[in-house]
Amino acid sequence: MTDASDETGAPTPEGVGDPVIDNEPDTSGVANFVEEGAPLEPGDVAETEVASAEQQLVERTADLQRLQAEYVNYKRRVDRDRELIKENARYAALAPIVDVLDTIDRAREHEPLEGGFKAVAEQLERVAAGVGLVKFGEAGEPFDPTVHEALSHLGADADVEVTTVKVVAKAGYKIGDRVVRAAQVLVVDPE
């Protein structure tokens, strides 16, 4: 037998680099399923391969279900965040307009609006209401500290059973359930 040599001409040990031809099935995983010392039967190899394939199927199915659940949770979180960003942008855009609406209300208290100013004021109020800005706070409604800011107590009133708004100094505004500005009010207590 002659020694083979590699591309450089240097001799290589016998058997190194020779192609390996293996016609035998791979039974390396069989040892886990067969008791030591027990002879292997041809059916045992097939059964262990089936059991191994079934185990891999169960693992891959569990992985797929976990990935699907993660994707659904991710999608819900993105949708929720998208709505929150939209609501925050609407809030940021409309909050400064509240002061302009207050100025319009004060102008109405002094005299009726006329001409172009009346048209602009009404259009601004329509647009603000159209995008969700809602005005609240009326005299006679029960005082609610979550939406009203009490500026002063005017004493007691026999006509009321709970602390009640008597005068609205500045109207409050909401966007959905979110208070942009609490109504600034003067209240009376029951006797």
C-alpha cells in the first residue's frame, strides 16, 4: 500500500482524506431508548425513530404556539400604544385652544358676538367639538372633585342636599374621559 499525498506533495497518513461510505442507518439515538445489553431488533429502531419524531413534533408545536401567542400580544400592545399616541396628540393639540374658547365665552358674557368674529368663534367651537373636545360644568350640578375645581365656598343653601356648583367661573373641558381642564367653580354646602 502506498502512502497518499496532499496537494502540496507531503505524505498523509493512511485513511485520512479517504471518503467514508456508510450504508448503515444512524442508530446513535437508539441507545437512549434501548436498555443496555439488550439486543436491537429491526422493529426497535423504527419505533425509536417514530418516538423521536413524535417528541420533536410536540416540541415544535409548543414552540409554534408560544410564538403565535407572543405575536398576538405584540399586536395588541402596538394597537393599544397607537391609540394612546393618537389620544395624546389630540390632547396636546386641543389643550391650548381651551384658553381661546374661554376668551370667546367672556366676550359673549359682555355682549352678543356679531359679524365675522361670531362666525369664526362658532366655527372654532364646532371644529373643537368635532374632534372630541367637550365642554362641561353647569350651575346646579353636584360638585365632583374629579372634574370640578372649587375656588370658594359661598356658604350654605337650604335648596341643596349635597355640595353643589353655584357659579361656574371657567367651564371645564374633556376629551373622551380625560379631563383637559377641570371646571373652576364656586360651591354651596347643604344646611
